[in-house]
Amino acid sequence: FVFRKLAFQTVKYFKIPRIVGVVIVALFFALIHCTTEDFTQISSWMFFLQYFTLSLIITITYEITDENIFASSLIHVLNNILGLFLA
């Protein structure tokens, strides 16, 4: 909710182009999720790319579904469930 409702709406408020806004929110999401990573390791960059890609998908879904927070939240939940089964 923080990234879609707050961050993306803030980006839209400042009239930043849509694709730039999506990338900004995705970067913010990925960085927040990788705060404990040591970016001198390739594995840290892999985690970052995974979170960045996930956030791109979630944010684009949010945008194309007329800001339906439930659609984007469902993708996030399904990703977390998949992570539980693969861990």
C-alpha cells in the first residue's frame, strides 16, 4: 500500500511521466527490500533485480487496472506464497 497508494500517487501528483514514475517506485521498492544487502556481492544485485522486476509488474498492474490496489496486492501475495514453497 505504501508504494502503490503513497509513492505512486505522489509521483503522479508531480506530473512525472508515467513510465518514469513506475521506474522510480520500482527502484524505491527494491532498495527498501534490499537494505541489508552488501552490493559488492553479485547475489545482492540478483535480489535487487528480483524485487525491481516484481515491483515493475505490480506497479504496472496497479496502473492498468485503474489503480485497483487489490489486483496489485494479489500479485504481491502470490509472489510471497511462491517464495514460501520454494524456500
